[in-house]
Amino acid sequence: MDGDNSLTFTDVFNEYKDRTFDFAVKMLGDRDAAGDIAQEVFVRLYTKMTDHYRITDIKSWLFILTRNLCLNKIRDRCHEVPLSAVSDNPGDHSDRDRHRQIELRRALLALEPEYREALILREYQGFSYTEIAEILGTTVPAIRALLYRARCRLRETYRQTSFMG
Amino acid sequence: MRCDKYKEMLSARLDGELTEFETWELDSHLATCPDCRAFAAELDHISDLNRSTGTESLPADVEDRIMTRIDNAKNARKGWRVFSGYYRIPRTVVWIGSLVLAVLLYDALSGSNHMNTIIPGHGDAVSENSQTRKIVLTEKDVVERRVFTASKDHL
Ligand SMILES: [Zn+2]
């Protein structure tokens, strides 16, 4: 649907509202803050569309804006993410799997934002390396190396938190 | 370390981003390296766990707030609709139009000003002002004064 000028605001909103919110929740571990960011993103999109700005790739535009707003929030935030703010929407899983998923979400939130965003875009949002490179403003080889380092860090952190938990 | 290259390949393989040649190269290495096989198993486990986690949906109350803000923005814009086709006029055209209008307005005002000097009444007002304030009126002063008088008349 990228670059399609016949798209209405409602089309884009329905297509991406959950994905952008999910990205923000996983970046921040905080549903309220993620809701505020989703609100900001779609109001800005509406303004751009009614002002006839040409957005060549709406999907990238939405994720770049969501990412920037999340990073601002993380920079401004002076407190740790409370663990209760890590929402759990586990799907159909056993208690053991569910517990592991929560541990992993905590490990993800403990990562540096640059690792976290790359992992979320790849693992949860299913973006290709090319798309992630576009959103993060870098190259495909850099994304490949970044995801490798991010996975190594997540593995270490997950080991620590699951041993402690 | 020699294995770093293969571990990075393992990460890329999870994402389906390995070339055929790299896949062959990685498989050959895995056949001989227990350390990389253990790393691969761990990455697979973490990735499965990640990918099986549910996704979040935008809460209904947030959606309502977004729609309310958009309705407000829509209503605010409706006020501009009196300029029919406002939405479809490119910004540059609006700017150029405003500039032309400003020039025309200035011309009209300074043009009629030449006439003011020969119209009695208007001239009186100017001389009265020059007497009390003891200043030399230029053409620009008169234009400004006229604008002031006009706006005062509207009050
Ligand atoms: Zn190895």
C-alpha cells in the first residue's frame, strides 16, 4: 500500500494502528505512554494527509515517527520501567512458556534502545533487513551486524534475569 | 574470534537473510563446531519465544481519543472552506497571490493618497496633525495615518 495516493486516512489507520501501538508498547514497556504516542502519530499523519504532503512510504514514515517519539520518551524518562508495566498478552501458552515470555520481555526492556528497536522490528514486526535499514536510517550490512550484537546481548540479559527470577 | 562470523550468520539465517553460498558455508562449519551448534540452539529458543509472544492491539479508549482529536481538527478546518478549493491551492500559489495582493493594496493606497492632498477635509486632517505634533509628514506617514483613521472608523 506504500506510495498509493488513493489511500484515505481511515485505510492507513486501520492497517497500522495495532502495529504502531505494539511497537511502542514493546519499546517502552508502558501501555499508557504507548497510547499517547500512537495518538500523536496518527494526529500528525492526519494533518499531513489533509495538507496534501506527499508521503512516499507511509509504513516507514509511521515507524520512523513512532520510533523517534519512543526514543524521546526514553531519554526524558528518569525512572526505571516498573515491571508491572510489562503487559502480558501471551496468547495460548502454558504457564511455563508464559513465565519465560515475561522474563524475555524484561530482558528486552533492559537492552539499550538501539538493540531493542532492531529486535522488535525484526522479531515482532517481521520487517526485512531492507525495511529496518530504512526505518533506522542505516545500511543492510549494519542491520545484520546490529541484530547479531542485539541477540548476543539479549541472550546474556535473559540468562541473568531468568537465573535471578 | 573465528566463530563470530558464523554466529552472525546464524543470526541472519533466523531472519531468512543468508545467501545460498553462506548457508552452505555455515552448514559446513556447524558440522564441525559444537560451540556454534549450542549457540544456534539457544538463539532458536529465544527467537521462538519472542515470535510466539502475542501482539498488542490499540485500546478502544485510545482510538476514541484519536478520533476526537481528528474530528476537532476537521471542524477547525471547515472554517477555511469559505475560500472554496482552499485545500487544492498549492502553498506557493497562495504565497505569490498574497504578495501580489499586498503590492496592489499598497499601490491603491499610495495612489489615492495623491488625490487626498487635493481633496479638502482630508487635507485639513493632515495639517491639523502636523501642527500639533510639529513633524513633517511624508507620503508614508499619510498612508499610515489613513490606515489608522480607517481602522478607527470601524471601531
Ligand atoms: Zn564455531
